[in-house]
Amino acid sequence: MAIIFKILLLTFVLPTLIFAHQVTLEDKSLEEIVNTRMAKMQEIKSSSSKIHKIISSENFEEIQRLSEILLNAAIQFKGLFPEGSQYGKASESIWTTVDDPDNIEKIDTFAEYTQKFINDIEMIKLSVELEDQEMLNDSFKSMAENCGSCHKKFKG
Ligand code: HEC
């Protein structure tokens, strides 16, 4: 009985385990993480350019809908850089920058860059709620400045 069990184990179970090991869960989830964060960036690109196109339309409802998509994508993007997910165009400094306790004003870490980006999107949403066109123009401009400044620092 024990021998039969061993034979079964060696012929069926072990090869399956070895095969399963080749596509490790770790690799798969890294790939998923990287693909998801690039997809989030594509969502950010497309929703922000759609907002830009209709910024003066006074179609506040549609701008709000797109801002919601942009906001959710930015929030999700922020959580897609766990330790060990260094890959592709994401700069190593995402994982190595630390807060500078001597200079609290200085925005230095990736977390701070993403949070500033999120705050600026919140301002767009607020301006839309207030139907304040001037504030909308200004807040969109500030939000859009994040793209270049973050890429310069954190995208290789
Ligand atoms: C807080 C930092 C940050 C902000 C803000 C930011 N990005 Fe990115 N972006 C990145 C990083 C990091 C990558 C590389 C991601 C990767 O490869 O894992 C990236 C990648 C991209 C890509 C390439 C995605 C792909 O499929 O390869 C596009 C397009 C993009 N960003 C557009 C934008 C636009 C448009 C904005 C502003 C509306 C923006 N980003 C704001 C950090 C940022």
C-alpha cells in the first residue's frame, strides 16, 4: 500500500508540483501587478485627456464622471508598488526614497508624489461640484503638472 502510494506520488504528484513551480505564483503576481499598474496609467492618460477636451464645455456631469475614473485609477495606482515589485520603467528610487525628517516641506518620496496627484484630482472634483470654471481650469493645470514631474523622477 505504501509503495503504491509512493509510485503514485512520484509519477503523478511530483511532476505536477515541478511543473507548477515553473510558473510560480510569485512571478505571476508580479506580472499581474506590473500589468495592472500600467493599465491604471493608461486609464489615467485617457480619462485626463478626455477631461482636457471638454474642460470648457460646462458639461460638469461628464467632467465629474471622468474625474471619478481618474481619481480611482490614481488611488489604485498608489497601492501597486509593494516591496519586490521593482520592474520595467518604474524607477528604482520608488522603493529607495525616504522621507527627509530635516525638511518636512520637501516632497521627496513616491508616496508623497502620488498623494499630491490625488489631492489635485480632488480639487478638480471640488471645482466641478462648485461649477467654478476658473477653479476647474487652474486645478486641471496643476493636476497635469504632476505627470511630467513624477515621470521625471520616478519613471526610467
Ligand atoms: C506619482 C507618479 C506619477 C504620476 C503623477 C503620473 N505618472 Fe504616469 N507613470 C508613472 C510610473 C512610475 C510609470 C511606469 C509604471 C511601470 O512601468 O510600472 C508611469 C507610466 C505611464 C505611462 C506608460 C504606461 C504603459 O503602458 O507603459 C503613461 C501613458 C503615463 N504614465 C501617463 C501619465 C499621465 C497622462 C499622467 C498625468 C495625468 C501621469 N502618467 C501621472 C508615474 C506617474
